[in-house]
Amino acid sequence: MSPRRLFTSVAVHTALTIGAVLTVIPLLWMLSASLMPQGEATAFPPRLLPSRVTFEHYLDLFNRLRLGRSFLNSTIVAVFSTIFSLLFNTMAGYAFAKLRFRGRDRIFSLLVAALAIPAQVAMLPLFLLLKTMGLVNTYVGAMLPLMATIYGIFLIRQFMVSLPDDLIAAARIDGASEFRIYWSIVLPLARPVLATLAIFTFMSAWNDFIWPLIILTDDDKYTLPVAVANLVGEHALDLELMMASSVITILPVLLLFFFLQKQYIAGLMAGGVKG
Amino acid sequence: MSRSQFAPEARAAVVFVLPALTLITLFFILPVIGGFVLSLTDFDIYSVGNTANTRFVGAENYTQLSSNKVFWQALRNTLYFAFVGCPLTILIALAAALLLNAKVARFKALFRTIYFAPVVTTIVAVAVVWRYLYHPRVGLLNRALSVVGIEAIDWLGDPRWALPAVILMAVWKNFGYSAVIFLAALQNVPEDLYEAARVDGAGPIRQFWSVTLPSLAPTMIFVTIITAIGYVQLFAEVYVMTPDGGPLNSTLSIVMLMYREGFRWWNMGDAAAVAFALFAIVILMSVILMLTRKRWARA
């Protein structure tokens, strides 16, 4: 290695490492403080690691503050949003990609144009609508905006357009029904994009804040972000407890990302829309 | 081709698109139109009880908004957040992507994963963490600064610092997204372009300015506007870190104002007008994105 190359290598790796350290410090500190005995994270002189590891705050959150309930709510909302989103968006995305019907391209371009409308614009009337339907403070109300999305249809359609037409035509000649073609031929071929859509939907359902905050009015129904935002108001001084509640909220999505990184990044590139 | 040939296919298509289109129309498109109608009424807490108490007031909510100081402050804060936060995010993302793309760099996958991790985290939860990092007395940031002799700053309590503090957190949370997009674009720059530049005697810096940067321009415009559109929708960060608009409303954002007017005070007519101000900003940004994309596609 030439001296010049060695110097570049050292400089690049130093910069990369500094960036990585600054990026993980907030997350590592969250984890570390969540395991400290009460009051240790705010003591002087400051500690970076717990003097002894304790899970008391996690137990306290689950036993006394019933955060397990919110964890369950978040899971229900995220899982069912994902299932419905997979079903409805793939059906529509497939039809827009491969089936010929009148007005197809016009409807699709209208949908794409509507992609630019920020979700918040719909929220006030949507709340009033769901109120008259009796869906305020229900899981269904929390899930509705995620069950079928323009972005989801768009993502699926872009992928399915490139599937070979011959395959579908051949199945039709063999007498397969349209539903069978969708279910047994198209969906298996679309597995990579299904994974992407599933991860994106699950994560946005899990991380979403403003809509659950609006539509879920009872703490029995709160999802984790709403519950945590509420807790920080009441337990602002209890740093270790709040860090534990953040860990509980973040860990599932972070693990999901670590294991399904490839699909997630691929989707980011394909969609080119903020996840 | 006769029409009847398509008939079963067209029938199936209707069944396939119906569930999604019904949901989207009923729970998104109609509410958007309804939101505009709502913004032309005096819908308030009495209307929540009985909609008969609602009157049509024309553009009154909009004219009131235009003379409302709090609205202008929210607009200013939001644009400040977007126009300062966005370039910062993009610059750091670009630096990270260039480092990751360096030929000598090793452990690329590991670094990329680390840089991207904050992107997938829950905003509310990391906002809680940053709220404590910024704590004036026990926060890590002030403790670190005191080591180099900088006096404690009340980051989230001081109207001059509150919004910059939120921006710093947003940069931390979001730069990984743009970095990954930049990295993919960098890997797509044809090697011959660098080869040709080297033959012409261009050094690394010259190569960066005349090969790398022009090749990245379309991606740069894309991520800049996508990031800006995300930033003007600022809400959860300020809701958690600086409740109620922060000191002297210094972190009050457009969406926060909409939420406060609509769901805390039930002034839904006013809130809908605020929502359409956001709508106008986002549409404007999307149009710029589309126009620049078309231009690049033609070039």
C-alpha cells in the first residue's frame, strides 16, 4: 500500500467511524440508561454504563403502567394493516398492471397525481366521518388509512408491469380463472415486492403517531407511540423509565430492519418514495 | 379485437380494483374534498355536538388566517425547519455516501446499516430520547459541552435554540435515507467518465466537481424535495420535545397548529384552512419536483 493510499484509507475510516459513533450514541445511551437503577442516569458525575443491570423499569412499565396493552394494540394494528394492505393493494396493482379495462390508465394517473396530497389534509373530515360511523377509538379506525394506499398500488403495479404477459395468456388458454391466475401465478412471482410492501406497511403502522393520536381516545386502545407520548408528560422526571419505554417501542422495528434490510432497501430504490 | 374478448378480463379487473378504490375514495379522496368544504364553514365545538350549528362562511377562515400572527409564525417555523434542515440533511448524507463509496472503504455494509438505523426508528420514541439528551442540567449534550468549557444551554426551553435543536435531531434521524439513495446513484456513475477525466489530467477534486456532482444532480433534486416535503409535515418531534408549540411558540409547526385548532379546540373550520395551507406548500414542492424531473429526462 502506498503512503498516499494508506493516508486516504485512515482518513476515510476515521470519518466513517466518527459518523457511526455519533449515529449510535443516542440509541446506545437509550439502551444503557434503560438498564440503570432509578436516578443513576441523572446522577453526577455522569455514567455511561449502568453500575448494575436492572430490568425494574421494564417490569414497572408492563406491570404497573400496562404498556403491554399498548404493545398488543400496536401489534394488532400493524399486523392487520399489513395483511389488508397486501391483499387490497396487490389485487388493484395487478389489475392496473396487467388487466385491460376501460379508463384504466386515466384512473391510474389520477391516483398517481393524488399521491402528492399530504395525508393530514384528509384527517379532520375523516375523523368526523368515522365518528358518524362509530369507528372512533377502534382498531379498524386506526387501520383504515393503511389498508389500501395509493403508494402501495403504485409499488405493486410498477413491479408487476414487468412480469411476462405470455405466462398469464397461457394460463388463460388453459382455462384458469382470473382469480386463480392472480393467486397461483402472479402472487408467487411477486414475492420480493410483497415482502417490501409488507415491511413498509408494518413499519409505518407501528411508527405512525398523528392518526392514532387523533382516532384512539382511550388509553386501553393506545398504540405504543401514543402511550409513550402520554407517559413522557406524566413521568418526565423518570428518565430510566422513559428510556425503557423507548426501547420497547423501537426494538421491534429495528430488529425487523436488521433481518429484512435487503428487501427494505430494495423497496426504497424501487418506490423512490419516502418510507 | 372485439370487446367481448375482454369482457371476463374487464369484469375481473373491476372486482380486483374495487376494494382498494372504494377504501381510497371513501377514506381519502372524499375527506380531502370534504376538508375543503369544511374550511369554508365555521364548524366548531357546537357543530361537533350538532352539525346544524354549522354555517357557510366563504373564505372567512382564510382571510382570518392571513391576519393571524400565530399562523404566520407557524408557517415561518415550518419553512425555517424545512429550508435549514433539508440542506443540512442532504450535505451530511452526501458526505456519508461519498465515504461509503470510497474505494478504500471496508465494512461498507456495517456502516450503511448503522447510518440507516435511525430512519426506521419510531419518531416519538427517539424524540423522547433526544428530549433527555437536550436536558439543560443532566442531558448528555450539555455535559459533553461543559468538558470543553461551554456553559449549559437550555436547548428546548430557549426560543432561539428550540427549533435548531429539533433540526439537529431531524438530521440525525433522516440523513441515512438520502445517503442510501446517493450511494446507489454513485455506484451507477459509469467508470469511463472518471477514466476520461483522469486522461484529461483531472485530480480527485476536479473529478468530483465535473463528474460526480453533475451525475448526482437528478438524484440530488429528488431527495431534496422528498426530504423537504417530509419536513414541512413536522409534527411528532415537536409534539414530544416541545409541548404546546415550545417557548414563545418557537417550534409551533403548521401541522401542530392544525392539530391544536382542530382536535384540541375543535375549531375544525379554521383547522381545515390550515390544512389547505399545508396542501398548497406540498403541491408547490411536488410540481417543482415534476418539472425538474421532466427537464432532466429531456436533457
